[in-house]
Amino acid sequence: MSRKKLVYLPLALLGVLVVLGVAGWYGGALFVEHRFAQWIDNEHGKGRDWSCGSQKTYGFPFTLGVDCSDVVLSGTHAGTPFRGTMPRLTGHAKIGDPQLFILEATAPLIVSLPDQGEEMGATWTTLRSELRFSGGKPVAAKVFGDKLALSGKFGMPDDGTETADRIDIDVSVPADAPHDQEVYDLSFAMTGLKIRELDMQTGTNEPANLNGTARLSQFELLAPRSLEERLDDWRSHGGALKVSSLQFTKGTMSAQVSGRLILDDYHRLAGELDTQIAGIEPILQRFGIPVGLTAIENLLRRSGTGSQPPPPRGMQLPVALRNGSVYIGPIRTPVRLLPLY
């Protein structure tokens, strides 16, 4: 081989690699655009239509991304038309892991209800969703956001702002899930919640924290259909939400909950819950629940523990949701459960 050939051969090989790399990136970009379109189709099935003022591909050479600017969201929720706008929505994946599709939204989101003449807004510093695909369908999802704030009426008689320091939601298909059933493991954590209605009911403006884990069965969580349709299938197929742990704290108040929830024939929540509460006696009194009776019942339940270790601080009370009412122990509270759809 001549010296000239030896000089040009590496350059030719490098050129081939560059061409293959560019072709691979554009092929991957088309794949990510397909994922983006698949997500938009999934949202359409749930009654939410997204459109872009302009759309472009970005991220060469290590990221495959789609940028959607001047976003418009429209649809109908619970029979009420809505329209929303947002500056930017991006979807991207890394070259090394194209099955992980990441969505990021830029604040603010402004939502108007034309029929009611209302406008609501949402802001955040970070709002991100991660979708894991396998076999062409999503099998896991994560959503997390920082410094979220909701403003507007939101069905309340006056305007106001609800905030959260951090929200994390994790959804995955468990390894032991039957192949012929829709089963998901859920975990979530919400910290620094400031909600006016909750402040009024508890009598304190301390921020609240909520976290929990649960398993959801017989529910098409990631399916492209409206929530009402999926809830009705969940009810008719005997689906359930098994709450392993639900913990709530707000100032000196705390509650721990576990149990099982379903939907009754009238589309209301129903089920049995084991609860342990501390510092929530003022709330029980506000709802007309005689704290003395619940305390006596709790004392009787504790006296039957024998040599078992003493239960943790607070009252341990059974809570039942049935026939559209909430029962604490044997006492029916004034709380009424409305149909979810």
C-alpha cells in the first residue's frame, strides 16, 4: 500500500464513522419523536390535546431531543372545557438509553375555563417526568417537581395560592405482577404543603408532609383512555388500592394509615382503614365526633394487648368508608363521600 493511501485511509474511516454517527443520531431522533408523538396520543386518549407553536429536534450528538415551544393544551375535564398555555415542553433521551424518555416543562402553565370565566395558574422551578418503555409500552413512570404553586379559585369561593416545596411520584410494574393483569406499585412524597382548606380544618398554618406506598390492581394506569373510563373498568373488574403505608404530619399532628380501598356501585370510595392519630383531637371535635368515646374505645383496645409491647403514641382507631359515609370506630362522621365520576 502506498504512503498516500496510508494517509487517506484513517481519514476515510473517520468520515465513515461520522456519517454513521450522524445517521444513527437522526435515526434515534426520529425514534424519540415517535415517543413524543406516542405520549401526545396517550394524552389525547385521556381528553388532553397538546399542540406546538413550533417544534424542532435538538441535542446532537449525545442527546436525542424534541423541543415544543408555545404549547397549547385543550380538552374537557368532568364535562368542563379548558384551555392552557405554557412556554415550552421538551422530551429527550440519551443515546445510551433511548428507552428512558424524559419530559420537562417550563413554567408557567395558565389554564382558563371559558364557560366559567375563570383562570388558574401553576408555577414551578422544576417539573419533570421520566417514562420507561419496554416492548413498545410504558412500564414505569416518575414525576417530580420543586417549588410548585397553584393560584386561582380551584372551586373555592375566593382566590388564593396553594404551594408545595417538593413532590415525588413513582409508578412501576412489580416483578411479581401477573402477565394478564394491570398491577402497579406506587410511592409518593409531598413536603412543605401549604393548603388553605387544610389550614382552616386543622387550625394551624404549619406546612404539611404526606408520603406513602401502595399497590394498585386492575387499573390501566398508563393507558390512553379517559380517567372516567378507566375508573369504571377498575370498579367493574374488582380493582383495589392496597395502602401499605400512608403518613401525614402537620405541626404536632400526625396520622398513619394502612388498609384497602375500592369503588362502590355508586362510584364512591369504600373500604376499611387502620389509623393511628396523634394531636388531631381538635379536628375530631370540629366534626362533632366525641373524643371521649374514641379515647375509651382506644383504651379498651390497648388493654387487650396482653404482654405485647405498648402501642406507639396516639389513638389507634378503625376507619370505615361505606355507603358514602366515613365512620371512625362506631361513630358516623358528618363527612360525605361524593362519586369520583
